Amino acid sequence: MTGAVRVPTLFVVPEASAPSGGHTYDRRIARALGELEAADSPHDGVGPVRTVTVPGSWPRPGRTGTDVLASVLAGAPDGAPVLVDGLVACGVPEVVVPHARRLRLHVLVHLPLGDESGLPEREARDLDARERTVLRSGVSVVATSAWAARRLADHHGLTEAGVPVAAVRPGVDVAPLARGSGFEGEPGRAPGWCAWPP
């Protein structure tokens, strides 16, 4: 690229307290963005990638996490490309929405917040409403699969609201074929089937 200054892409991710598929996906996205930049890609706005980890137990991070996210977003220059993991962005519309139109803000949704298993119904509804507010605030949405993109668009009315939703799949690791349960080699035997009720 000749002489043009490319604004770093901020990628805001939650603190990793334990290994997860979401953290692996985030690392792969950061690596892919970095490879685009390293290749001097003509993709609009792809510059160096700076990953920023925000502390807290997201999507309910507490005061420290909320303050750090607010500071990161406020510190980004107008028009800067910012990708925020949905676990971080979607639970705190009071922090994200004021920056949605000022920045080129993209929210990466791994799983709708209200779909998390084990949530009390009231909390699931609250997180769902918060997520809808963020996703309909002028951001663009990145989903982890075509199915997830359709689910988000339908559930939150994103198509009708004119919100772009894209699916970006990181792929999977090739693994050896898993070994079965041990019944494969015994003629006439099959795993026990449970017929409930008896």
C-alpha cells in the first residue's frame, strides 16, 4: 500500500479464564485479520490488528470491566474499525451504543446471550433485550455460521432494521477418527438402548 495510513483494527475480547471454543475462534479471527494486513491486503480498512482483553465476568462484567471497555471504545478515533466479541458488547448497551455510529463497530456473536443454558428466565430475557439494543444500534454483526446469522437476523429483526449480518467460519481442526464404544467388533452385540418408560 502506498503512503496511506491504515488505522489499527481493535479486536476487543473477554478475559480467558478457561479454554473455550469462543476464545479459540477469537484467536483465529485475530490471526486471519493479521494475515490480511501482513499481505498488504486491498481490503477496505484492514490495518494492523490490536487485540485488547477486557477483564470481568462477561456479559455481567462489573464496574471494572465496564469502565475498561468504555475507555477502550472512547480512545478509538472516529471511524476506526472495531470488532468486539459479543459476550463483551451485547450485555452492556449503555457502553456500546454511544459509540456505534462514531466507530466502524462490528459485533462478533458466538451465541445469543439469552440462549446460554441454565439462565433463569428473567435474566435470559434481560440479556436478550440488551443484545437486541446493541445489535440494532448501527453496528454490523458477524456470526460464527450461516445458521447463527439467520438465527440472529430472525430473532432480533436485524434484516428489517437494515443491520448487515455476515457469517465468518474459522473452520475446524482435522482430527483422527474417534474410536467407538467397543461394540463394533462383537457380532450380534449392540449398545444397550434405553426405552423409557420401561
